[in-house]
Amino acid sequence: MSQGLPQTVEWRAEHDCVPYREALAAMDARNRAIAEGEAGELVWLLEHPPVYTAGTSADGAELLDPRFEVVEAGRGGRYTYHGPGQRVGYILLDLRERGRDVRCFVHAVEGWVIAALGELGVECWRSAGRIGIWTRDIDGREAKIGAIGVRVRRWVTMHGFSINVAPDLTHFAGIVPCGIDEFGVTSLERLGVTLAPGALDAALAARFGSFLAALGGRCDLP
């Protein structure tokens, strides 16, 4: 049974695109405030104008065509793309109160997104050795529909996930997404899934309580 939103975590959903650097600065400030006990935890859902972001493991050879601004994100991982039609979720939680287990946190984020997409009728899964959210594309091949990239500072999390709802998939051609070139990327739109406004946010909210319950407990890790 799904669990909804707890009152202890602020839930913020933006309807307009937020520039990536602006969001990064706001997230950095909120992370520090949570660590100092000056602000509460936050889940922030938004979209960005087109941008390529570089994680701490980014390889310059995987930046194939820097047609958009490239921003060092400070999160783990390699290059990724954000743009209109992609729902991004920034998760700012205090792991000092939720188990102090980064692997469990990433695993739980994956499970949360998989469960939310399942509520919308889209079967997704984890894939061993490849962080992210995977599904079957229209050509029958496995493809990534969601990316995961996090940072934990003073046991407070930053960054989170992105879900391809209806982005321009040609924009991913400027990078090797997350350093994986043998698999493609897909979207709900490409799979023929049309969502009502707010449907994805509602599905994420419905499964959020279950996600929190997974933190600090026993993670089913391989």
C-alpha cells in the first residue's frame, strides 16, 4: 500500500523551468541550512532549460557536442542532460536521522522512481552494474528512462533523479549519457505514454512515504 507525504518534509513542485545554476545555488544553501539545523528537509520537483551537467567522474571524451552550457554539478556520476520535458527531483534529506547509509539511499531512490512509474503503468527496473532506471524501448531493447546522481555532504543529501517524460531526445546526442554508450535513452512520450498535468508528481508523492520507510532499514542490496 502506498504512503503519502509526511508533514516533516517540505514538498515543492515548480511549473516553470528553473535555470540550472540558480537551482544548484539554492540547493547548496538549503543543504547547508539543513546540516546546521536551520531548515527542514526538502523534495524539490522542477525542470531546467537545456544544460549538460558534469559529475565528479565526468570524462571530457564523453562530451561529444557541447551545444548547451556545461555546468560542473558536484554530484557523483558523469555527464547527463537536463531540459524541458524532463522532471528532475532534488532530494535534501538528513541521513543522520535516516540511517547514514549512502548505498541504501541510492537504492531507495531507484525503488521510489520505479514504483512511481509503475503506478503510471510503465514497467521499469534496476540493472546490475548500471545505476539508473531502465525499461524496454519501442525497439525491444533496454533503454534508460531515468537517471540517478547524488551527493552527500555532512550526511545531508543533494541532487537526486531525473525522469524523461517528453524531452527532446536528440539533445542527449551531445554526450555519452552517464558514460554508457551501448544503451539508448527513451521517454514516456516515446513509449506512447501521455500523462495528465501533475500525474507524475502525484505518483511520486503517493510513493514517497514508502521511500522514506526504506531508509534506515534493511536494504535489499546485491
